[in-house]
Amino acid sequence: MSSWTTTTFTAHEETPLPPSISRARVLSALHDPVYMIMRNSRVISHRLLPADHKSCHGAGVPTYEITDKMTFLPEAIWPAGSVTYTMSFENTEDGLKHVLKAAMGMVSRATHRLVEREGGLVLEEDSVVEVNRVVAGHVRRNMHETAEGNFRAFVEGLEGEGKGVER
């Protein structure tokens, strides 16, 4: 929903997965909110909110308060250097849905789906983001730049599982 103060954009990312990683391992990781949170190298801290916290997905859906280092906004716009937001996680049969709510009215709704293609398994992420027009360009760039690193960390974490690396 766009207005004179907000705009909406979409993003799509795809990550081909190595054949050594099984569907079950990928879904197990997607269904582990802490694993998903910690794939983001900008995370400073996270905590699970009480079960009675009103989630974007409804009662009983895990919601976390997460604080990230924020290097993508100019000091003049956001001098704090970090941002705290909430993120709820809902498991699906083929992946995960999450809703992120942050400062300045930003709401990001994303779906991660594990799909089978001719070349093997692919992790797809589709996002719809509502954000203040002032920061929309920065948010879009940051999402694209961090998605690659986050998905690389996701795959590396799964590949490292049989080598003594914790997930």
C-alpha cells in the first residue's frame, strides 16, 4: 500500500543448494528461528518475546526482538548506528514465512520456499516491503546486499554440519 509518505516494493532472491544438502536439513534449518536470525552478520542481539506477545501471524507464533548494526543509512538520517525490530516466524510445509516490523513504519513480509528444479533444490525468497519513502532506496539496497551474504551463511552452516560446525 503506497501513499505520499510510504512506498511498497518487492524483492525476489534464489539460492541454488548443493546436492550434498538434503531437503530435510534445509527445512529443519528454516524452521529454526535462531538459526535463521544468526545467518545475518549484522545481528548484535536477539531475544524471544513472551508467548503472549501479539505476533503478526497470530498467537503462539515465535516472535523475536532483534537488534542489527545499521551501516546502510547515512548518519544524518539515523545516527544511532543500530536498529531494533520485531520478527515473527511461521513454519510452512515447504519453508517459512516471516514478518519484520521496524522503525519508520517499515513492514517486510517474506516467504522462503524450498523448490525442486531440474538442477536440484533451490531456496526462493519473495518479499513485499512497505517503507517510508525517505529510506526506501537504502532499505532496498541493503536487502539486496545482505541477502547474498545471509544465504551464503545459510548454505555454509548446513555444509558445515557434519564437520563439527554448529548450526
